[in-house]
Amino acid sequence: MPHDTPPTTSRLSRRGLVIAGIVVVLGLGFVVSNGIASRGATDVRLRDWTETQAVPTVSVVTPSTGTNKSFLDLPGRLEAYARAPIYARVSGFLKTFKVDIGAPVKAGELLAEIEAPDLDQQLLQARATLASAQASEQLAKVTAQRWQSLVGTNAVSRQASDEKTGDLSLKEALTKAAQANVDRLVVLADFKRVVAPFDGVITTRNTDLGALINADSSSGLALFVVSDVKRLRLNISVPQNYVPAIKLDTKVQITVPEYPGKTYEGVVEASSRAVDAASGATRMQVVVDNAAGELMPGAFANVRINLPQSMKVLSIPAGALIIDQAGLRVAIVDANDKVQLKKVTIARDLGQVVEIATGLAADDRVIDSPPDGMANGDPVRVVNGNAAKPAAATQDKKS
């Protein structure tokens, strides 16, 4: 006969199954809870990482105040101290010319002669008209004298005598007009001789033998250009903030490409005393002694002006500048690591480094190469905030 299972053993088996089920359920709940918590922590870390990556990382520099302030280099163009384009005053043909380019001339020296047959004929006609007027005046004078003598004998009326006297006055006026016309043509005929207005050098000749000459053709080419090259002018544009440091009679050093290593001395002779609104600079004129004749009008020259050591400007990298619709600005980082945009003006552009005239403080932390689209209040992460290098610490170029 089969044996029956004891009731106690059956109850123990069911209890074990219940406990095992509870353990499994609790394990599953723990695993699920742990997964949910882990996923939430991962989402938080991902959000924090994303927000951190959204904040741009920038490098900052502090403006430099100890470089490129000992002198100012400016470009200029040499010009003759006195330059006179010579135009013809009479029409005709070039009969001969006595000088060519590069020839030194003295004041009053003959440069060329113009053959003017039309003017010669006009002068002959004017002299004939003058002779006719003089003859008419002489006849009127004799007639007036005779009629005046007859008035006392009552042979003629006083009215008739006065008419003859008036005719004499008219003839005298016509004679003076004819004489003035002759004098004008004589003076004009003197301009057939083209002469130098002052001592100088012929720097241009735009005519040749037999060339047709038109009088007063100031809109065309000049026959000659005479230039006084013993002294030269050199015009420079001085930035506005440097103008107070450059006085009249200040001595400057001038160099030209054709004589490397050689320096010429000039003197600031005049200032326009006005600032050009377009360039922000003041025009100044430097006079250079050129007695040796080495310097040439029209040549490029570099002017170096020594500046007082007390002048202070701030230098930053050129890449720190922001140029947009708002103008010229730089981005700085404030104490809260937020961006502040400042408007600035440039004193000098030295290539990789620019000197700032206004808008920047010496303790500002300037963002080097700021990202596009940066605006006021944007947060940034500074990578070298505790050891910012001066902007021009390694810049030794002077301008």
C-alpha cells in the first residue's frame, strides 16, 4: 500500500515556495529601483555635462603698457617745396625748347619759344588801329581849336564850337582804347618766351618741336613743370591722441628705400590744427633740407618721431578686436566670469598688436580671439584667468 505524505511536510514545502517567491520579487524590485535611480543620475550628469560644454572656453590677456611707445613711425610722400606747372599764355607752335627734364634752371631763364603768327597779326592790326585813332584825334584837335577862335568873331555859334570840342574828347578816348589794346598785345607777345618762375629743376616736359600750343589750357598737360628741390615737403597724418606730443619745430628722422641705413633730418613746420573725420588724424607738414639733391619729389618716405616717455597706451592682440555693425569693440571677462563688450578706438595698428587709445582699462581681462556671436552677459569659462600674459609682452616691433 502506498504511504501518504505527512501534512507537516506539505505545509513546509508550501511555506518555502512562498518565501522564495517573496525573495525573488524583492530582488526584482531592487534591481528595477536601482536601474531607475542609475538612469536618473546618468541623465543629471549628462545634463550637467551638456550645460558645461555649452559655456565657451576662452583665453584672456591683460593689456600691456610697456611696449612700442618710444617713437611713432608714419608713412609719407615727399613733394617739392615749390612746384609750378608752366602753361602757355599764347596759342601757336613750339618753335624751340632750351631745357629738358633734370636740367637745373634759374629764375627768368628761357625754357622755350612759341611761334604765334595769329598774335603777330593781331598786334599789327592793333597798331594800325592806334595810328588811325591818333590821326583822327589830331584832326579833331585842330578843328576844335579853330572853331573856338571863331566864336569870338561871331562867325560860328557857341553850340557848334562845343560840338567840335566834344568830338575831340571822343577821339582822345578812342586813341586811349587803341593804345591799351596795343599794350595788352605787346605784353601777351612777351609770353611767346616761356621762362622759369624760380630757381629749380625741370621735372616734367610734355611738349616737343612743332607741337600745337593752346593758350590757357590749364585743364591739359603743362608744357614744363619746374620744382624747387633744395627743400622738400613731407605730409604725414598723425593720430589724434599723439598730436599734443608733437609740437612745431619738432625734429624727426626720415628714411627712404633707395638709401637703406641712411637717415635724413626734418622739422615739423606746420599743422592743420584740425582732425580729419574720416581718418581721425591731423595733417602735419615736415620740411626736409635737400641741398645734396639725394631725395626726389614723389618718393615714399618713412618718418620716425620720438615721443615723450610719459605717454601711455594699452596694447592688445589684433585678434581680440571685434568688428561688426556696432563698430570696433573688445570682449572682456568681469569678476563673475561674464562677458562685457566695450567700444574702443585704435591709436596705432602694429600688425599682430594694436594700441588702444580709448575704451580699455589696464586691469581688464580681454578675451583673445573671441567666438562669434558673443553678447553681453554670456557666461564663459576662463582657462588662464590666474596667469594672463600681457598682450604685447613678446612684441618688440615699433611703429
